[in-house]
Amino acid sequence: MDTPTTPGASLLTAAGTAGRARQGVGFLRGKRFQEMVWLGFVLVVVVLGSAGMLFPIFWMATTSLKESGDILLLPPKWIPIPPQWQNYPDALDFMRATVVFGNTILVTIASLIGDVCSASVVAYAFARLRAPGKNVLFMLVLSSLMIPYQVRLIPEYLLFAGKVLPFINWVDTLLPLIVPAYFGSAFYIFLLRQFYQTVPLEMDDAAKIDGASYLQILWHIMIPMSLPALGAIAIFSFVNNWNDFFRPLIYLTSRHVWTVAIALRSFTAEYGATPWNLLMAASLTALIPLVVVFFVAQRYFIQGIVITGLKG
């Protein structure tokens, strides 16, 4: 039996329905809903971008565990069963890992120290000392960033080959890969100078009143306060020198002074038949130190980049 309805009840029901409809439309137009949609869109973009960037690493890892006959199969065999773990010892033995990793670590650490020390001193001079023509010299330093390394290659090679100074004959040694770092890098100098300019000048004045010299101010005040920027420079230097291929290719010929980049090139046969599984195993092994260094020093890297860009 139907329940009779009154005109007032019908009006209340219609008003309630309209109110809920307005609330639904208002929610869709609300700021919180728009933020949720935007966050979801950004999340999808980040996930897709991360998957695209990590796919080569995944392919490298799976290829390193395949047999040589499974690499070029169509359709590809994504998961090798069973995995060939013996590829890693074979690859490290072929590239003489003890020698090449030792050479690379020596070059990387020595160059890192040179980059950090030279950038600290030169950047402090540009940021704090007063000298006629200082700004002109700084512009000349920055202008060197626009000169490709290939332009400087021949003069630099003639210098290290003993054609300019006979007592300098460093070809087929690690010195041409290490010594230039102690003469400063324009990018590192610029990065650290920008950070030094964020330090108040009153701290220098207070130290001078206490009798501190410029070197004491640099060592006791500027360097401790610039650890984030120095950490960023150290990471940049480590990555660049670890991955450097062009300079070792030019200067190193003997196998006992090869670096990792040159040793990886040795997997490529002259007439094809490249052992891709061994090459991927060696490449993945060479990638591990970079990943470890980045995650260990990630906080200093991000903090250094952010703080350095606050002024200048």
C-alpha cells in the first residue's frame, strides 16, 4: 500500500536531492579534488618516466645473465632461466678487473682531491679578495666553459707528450688524467664561488680582528660551512672521472694502465662477435660504485645544489 506524500515532504526531498547534487559538483570543483587529480597525474608521469629510465638497466641486468645464443632472440627472452652467474667472473677475468679498477680508483680519487682543493682556493679568491681586474679574470674563467675539449686536445697532447717541455713525457701514464685537476675547473670554481658569496662578510671581518690570515679564514670558516657544495663538487668529479673515456683513449696504450672505460671497449671485437653477455656483466659491475656513491652522498649533493643557487 503506497504511503501518501504531502507537498511539503516532496519539496524537502527535492531540496535534499538538489543539495547533494550541488555538493557533488562542488567537490569536483573544489581545490582538494583538483590537488588529488594533479597529484595522480604527476605520479603517473613519474612512474612512467622512471620505468623508461630504468628499462636499460633492467635489460643490462638480464642480458648479463644470458647465454650468448639467447641475446638476440625474437621475441626476446626477458628472464634467463637458468641465470648464468658465471658470466660475471668470466667478464672480470677478461677485463683484468683488479688492474683496471685499481687504476680507475687511483685516477678518480686523485682527481677528486685536485678538483676540490683547486676549486676551494680559486673560488675563495674570486669571492672574497679584492684585486684589479678580478671580474675580468672571472669572466675569462667562465668563458672557458664554452670551449669544447676537442679544441684543447692537440695543444694538451703536445704538452704531455714532451713536445713543448722535453722533461714532461707522460703519455701512457696516468698523470695526464690526474694533473689537470689540480689547475682548477671553471664549472667547479663557479659553483663554489656562488656558495661563498652566501656567507656573510662579517664572519671574515671578525676572524681578521682575531688575527686570522686568509688561509686560516678559508680553512676554519669557509670550508666547514661549504661542505654541501664541496660534496656536490666531489660527486660531479667522481662521476666524470670514473666514466671518462676520451682522455684515457688518447693517452693510455698499454694494458697495465687501462681504466674501466677502456677495458669495457676491449670486449668489442674488430669483426663482430662481441660477447654482449660478458660486456653487460662488466658494465653493470662498473656501474655499482657510481650508484653507491650517489646514494651515500645524496643528501650533500641535493643540499649543495639548492643552497648554491640561492644567490648570484
